[in-house]
Amino acid sequence: MTISRDGRRFLARGTNPDNPLLLYDIETGTSMAFNIGYNFGTILLHDGKSLLAFSLPIAVWDTVTGNITKAGQPGLYGEAAIANISTDRKKVASVSSDGKVTIWDVDSVNIIGGPYRNHKGTVKSIAFSPDATHLAIGLSTGCIVLMECDSGDLKPTPSGFEGHKDWVNSVAFSPDGKWLCSESEDGTIRVWDVKTGHMLAKPARHQGKVWTVSFSVDGRKILSNGSDRTVRVWVIEDIKVSGGE
């Protein structure tokens, strides 16, 4: 599921690649089915009037007319088990089922980096840094790595983002890029210093697995939801997370 930059529309899809996409208008509560055929993933672009579909070929579709407005080079296929778009909406990162990470240019719909696979374990989540130079990658091993988008090299960190005991299902950078938030099926939410990989506070917890995390626009709060059927807001003050252990 992806949301438009203006926050007015979001795109949802089922698990079957043949299923139509559903585009929801948050203000009116209405939805529209959008059929683009067999695809492995989609990203909603700009103001919600277009989307990038990982199909053959990879293409940008107009959500109003249902027509292709841009297409990648013939035969270029992007299997996207996971995808994420940069803050400036100029790059998209995708992860295929074999764990390879690819960076795409939105304007040309062509590959500008990868495919890369310098990490170990299955990729469960990815997130661009605010300046789109790095990707945070959450792995099935409980580890998190930082990858340089231009080279695919992993960025060394002294502490190595160590702490999670299970799959890292979601990662998110703070708006200033200094902190990284992660959550895991071990039920914890952790905040890290991006430069050192050091955890900044005791982990916050849900009563069960945690599914997603995100920072507020001002970077002072973290929003999370989990298998305990709760949505929680955690306040960051003096590099501490309220509601921690």
C-alpha cells in the first residue's frame, strides 16, 4: 500500500498479481478499481494521478485515463516483492523475490543502480534516506544494513544496528536523516543513530508482533501498529521513547 504525497489518495492491492488495484480517495471515502494486468508491485507517484507498475515492461500509468504515459526499455522486467519511493519522488527501489535490490529512475523508468545483493538473509523492508543516497534494509536475520544507492556497497557502522531477535518488518528514517526507526516480529520498536548504528534508547514494545513504523513530519513522534490490534504513538524527547521497557 502506498499513499500519495499530498495525503489524499492511497493505493492498495491484493496478494494475487492478477488482481485489480484499488485507488482510494481519503476525503470522499470512494474507491476505483484499476486494471493494469499482471504485475508484481506498484508505487503511487506524485499527487496520486499516476503509478509505477512493475510489469513487462515497467511502466507509468495514468490513473484517470488508464493509459501508459511512460515505459521502460523493452523486455525490462521488474519483479518487486518490496518497493519504496524516495522523498523527492525521483527514485524507486525494488527488491525481487531472490533478494536483489534495484534502483529505478522515475522519469526514464530505467535502472540506474543494481541489481545488488551484498547482504545476507531475506529482505523484509527497505527505506530511502531523505537525501536518497542510502537505503536502510531490514532483514529476516533481525539485522539492519545501510546500502549506498550508487554502488550497492554496505556502509560500515561501529555498532551494526544489533538488537532485534526476529524479522525486521519495517524501517524508517527521521526527516533529518539522523535517526533510523525499526520494528520487528520480536515485538520491539528501536531507534538508532544512523552514523554509529547504536541504539539510542530502550526499545518500546507492543503486545505482539509489530508490523509498521513511521516518523511524524516533525520527527518528534513515531507511529506504529501491530498484531495486538493497536495503533500507537510514541513521543521522542531527549532521545528517549516514551512507553519503553
